[in-house]
Amino acid sequence: MDLVTPEQEEGPGEPAGPRFGLLYLGSFISYGDRFAIAPLLVSISLDLGESLAAVAAVASAYFLFYGVMQPVSGVLSDSVGRVRVTRWALLGCGLGNLLAAAAPFLGILIVAKAVAGAFAGAILPTALVYVGDKVAFDRRQRVIASVLSAGALGTFAGSIGAGLLGHFASWRLMFAVVGLLSLFLAAVIGRLPESLGQRRGAGPLTQLRLVARHPWALFLFALAAAEGAVILGLFTFLAPALEAQGSSAAVAGAVVATYGVAVFVATQLVKNLIGRTWVTPPRLITVGGMALVMAYLVAAANQTVPTIVVASILIGVAFAFLHSTLQTWATEVAPEARGTAISFFVTGVSTGAAIGTAAAAGLAGDARFGLLFLIAAVVAAPIAVVAGVARARFSRAGSLSPRDHT
């Protein structure tokens, strides 16, 4: 696939300007939709008369379809354009959430959120691809950090909004708000100029082959699944852990909303650190990995408001340092099929999150949250080590296989 990218046309390193504001709003909506689910699980369970373990399928279905549809959206973005795919994604996300808001029983709710997840999954990855098209690699992580900062604000708004609406009004109202915001952005996103060059991809199979010939890309997709299980999948149970101790949905939502604040602050720090000679991707990954392990150890010790606040903040730091570095790496492992590569990366993250949520649902249903978070800490440690070592090898070796360095 031969693309004429805007950094070639307009000069490398062109900073992101106000024209990226629509991308930031898309990130805000996508993250808000994703992180509104956890604080609502107990409210949904009580309203529909279902167990927490059964209602956890709403989160699992959302994460699963958020991930499995990524290859489709990635190939489409490489074929028909980033902006067009984003418009379709926002439309589907909006309609899925409106259906969820009106769902009369759990089965319809699960299907509706699966639909919303399938379409919402294309919003952030396509934004990252757009940034990859527009911004040179040496400055790209700063812009990606800005996209994630907008997502952090969405995380905060989704978490605290879901908690407040679930407690004082209805969980249905939160899904309706997200649905209407998605439809609004779908109507105006066309103002964004297309980033895909005049010459389009040669076809889905060709794009898949272009990605598959990069061993580092395949390795990164597997790593993304493991990271997603821990950093997103098991994070889902922080709010229910508090509610199991007697906290209201409003309090639980407000507590886990500190995650969004932490992501926002930490991504600003990452943006300011990038470019310093002593700040390297492996070191950013190491800091993020340490924060992730510490977060779950704190949560495992006791599930109180102070400990879950600390855990949420540390996971936010981990997301900013670890996850944003892996996302930036994903924009470069197969640059000739960037949309497809990013889609598979997010597939890994989201599928891992779905597996993590489903695997831990039994422990959550039995209120064994201490053991659940201890397992998360044990799993997070080797993931962080492998990620840091692999990123260092990639920096030294470029496109060589992970197996070529022993």
C-alpha cells in the first residue's frame, strides 16, 4: 500500500492544531462509553434482578466486540478513509447505546452493548491512525498523549457520571447521553480533512500480508492482549469491589473516576518528558509497569475508599506511561499498513480485556476481590518486564524479529 501522508506534504513534525479537536471529542466519547459500564454493573443487577456475575457479561461482550471488529475497521480505514470509518463508527456506537438505554431485559442489554462496543472500537484506533498519518514519529507520542488526555477526561466523566446517574436517576440515562453525543459527533466529523492519500490500499488480503510480514507486529499484538486483560479487564472490578463493601454507586463511580484524572495528569507529564535524552520508551514502560503492580497490590490488601483511590490513580499512571508507549509503538511496526496494524493492536487489548473480565467474574460474584487483585498483580509483573525488554530490543534492531536477539 502506497500512501501519500500529510507529513510528507506539509513537513514532518507539524504540531496538532485545533483541527484535531474532533478527534479529541471522539476519544472522549469512546473512553466515556467504555468506563461508564463498571460503575453501573451493580445498579443494572439490582434493577434487572440478575446476579453481578451475570451482569458482568455486559462488560465482557462490550470488550469482546470492541476487539473482534478491529480488523474490519482497520482494513476499511486503509481502503476507504479514516474520516468515513470514524463517521460510521460513531453512528453505530450511538444507535447501540440508545438501544441499551431502552433494553427491557439483560439479553437485549448485552446485545446492545456488544453492538455499541463493535462500533466504538473503531473510534480511538482510527484517531491514532490519523495521527500516524499526520505527525512524524519523533513527535507522535506527544500527540497521542493528547488524544489519550481527552480520553482521560472521558473516563472521568463516564465514571463519575455513571455513578451519579446510576445512584440518583437511572443507569439507562447514562447510555442515552453517550448515544446522543455519538450521533452529534457523527454529524460533524466530516469537517475533518481526510488523511489517507490519493492512492488507496490494494485490498484486505494484501494489507494483512503487509502486517504479517513484520514479526514485531505479531509479537506486539500478543503482548497487547496480555496487557489489556490486566490494565482494562480487571480494572472493571474496582467499583464493584467498593460496592460490595457497602459504598453506593455514586461513591464507587467517583472513586474510580480518579483514574481518569490520573491519566490526564500523567499524560501531560509524559508529553513534557518525551524528547529528553534520558527518557526512553523502555523506561516509560518500566515506570508504568511498576505502577500497575503496586496498584493491584494495594487493592488486594483492602477494598476501602482510600485503597481503591490509590489503586485507581496508580492504574491511571500505568496507562499513561505503559499503554501510551505501546500504542505509539503500534503506529510504527507496520507503517505501510498502519490502519490494519493499529486495529490488530486494539483487538489484542480489547480481547484481552474481555477475557480478563470473564475469567475474574466468578471471583467477583463470590466477592473474593482480594484474591482477584492479587492475581492481577502477579500477572502484571512479567508483562511489564517482557514489554520493557522487547521495546529496548526493537529500538536497537528496528524491524528484525524478536527471535533474532539472543
